Amino acid sequence: MKQALYNYYVIVACKVFNSLLKAMTLSLMVFIAGCTTSPPQNVDDVCEIFDEYYDWYSASKEVEKKYGVPIGVTMAFIHQESRFVEDARPPREWFLWIFPGSRASSAYGYTQALDGTWTEYQRKTDQWSADRDDFTDAVDFVGWYNSRTIKRTGIKRHDAYRLYLAYHDGAGGYLKGTYKKKPWLMKVSRKVDRRAKMYNRQLVQCRSTLDSGWLWRTLFGSNPFDSMRQQRFARLAADSAPLN
């Protein structure tokens, strides 16, 4: 009798434990999903991007101040590299259309920086905790990389076209003119340059709005002067044509 009762309590305890374990696993999955940052709703409007993610504006402004590279240039680079997808990777190669193979490179995150390049950035800046899927770290990387390119090549800080050529081929490759044999790269770089100029034009019209009420935005994520913001953003959207 005692043994049967003991077995009954063990079974009940196991069921309760399994139920708790499932609930904890589900909660953990929801928590992890909640930590993921989705791409902005409108990637063709830098004002809307920063209004949606105000901490991105704070980080981008700090990078501009630190390295002197315009915000529009940095944001255009990240758009081209990852479309603001935090965990972007190159597609896998497939064997016999069934078996997944390796990826084309170790590029990862907002900036698509390679493992070796990112490790160099961490070492040079002493930021060993920096992550490629963290936007603040990503924009700092782009600013750091472009500032080194500028010092070595003499490219102007606002020249997104040439800076992107060097971002892709490296400063050494740019100086050797390796990009001249890559028409596709020059085409992409021109597209990045157009987007950088578009972002910079947009930012001129909304920067004062973004800067106003910065403490409120930082604490609560929205501007107390919403009507004024919406009016400015509506005018901006009407004046700006999206780029492909």
C-alpha cells in the first residue's frame, strides 16, 4: 500500500515538474523573441527609422561626433550590407539541392563584417564585448573602419561612393584600383552614395525634431510633441522618393 502511494506521488510530481518545465521553456522562447530587434518599417526614410528606434539615432549621432563621418553615410552602409537585419548572414551553399553546406564567408550582422575584421576592431578599440548584431557596436564599427580608410586614402568623409568601394575591397585594394574591374561593385557603390545623400537630406528636415525632447524620448521612447513630429515627417515623406 505504502509503495503504491509512493509511486502515485512520484508520478504526480513528475507531471507537475514537466508542466513547469514546459511553461519555463515557452517563457524563455518568448523572452528571447522579444529581445530581437526587427528591421525598421520604412528603411527609405531615415527620420522614420530614428523615430522608431531613437537609440539608433543617439548611437549614430555619437559616431558622427567621434569619427566625423556623416550619419547618412553610415546608415546607407548598413542598409546596403544587411537591410538593418541584425543577424544577417550570406546564404548557404547547397549540395545536390538537399544538403546544407557552408556559407560563402563569415560575414555577419548589421555590417557584414568578417570574423577577422571584427576581431581587429575589438582589439584596436579595446571593445571586446562588442557584437556584430548590436546596432550601437555596428555603427561604431562603420565609423571606425571609414575613419581608417579616410586617413589612408584621403577620401572625403562625405564621399560614400569611394568609401564603399574601399569598404568592400579594403583600403589597399582601393588604392590599387581593384574595383575598376568590378562594374557591379561600382554600380552598388553609386547606389549607396545616392542613399547616403537622400538620408542626409532627410535628416536636415527632422534632426531638430529628433533632438527636441531627447530626455523624454530616451525614457519613454516617444516625443511629447507628436503632432509637430507627424507634420514634419509627413512633409518629408511627400518630398522624398524611395530608392531601390
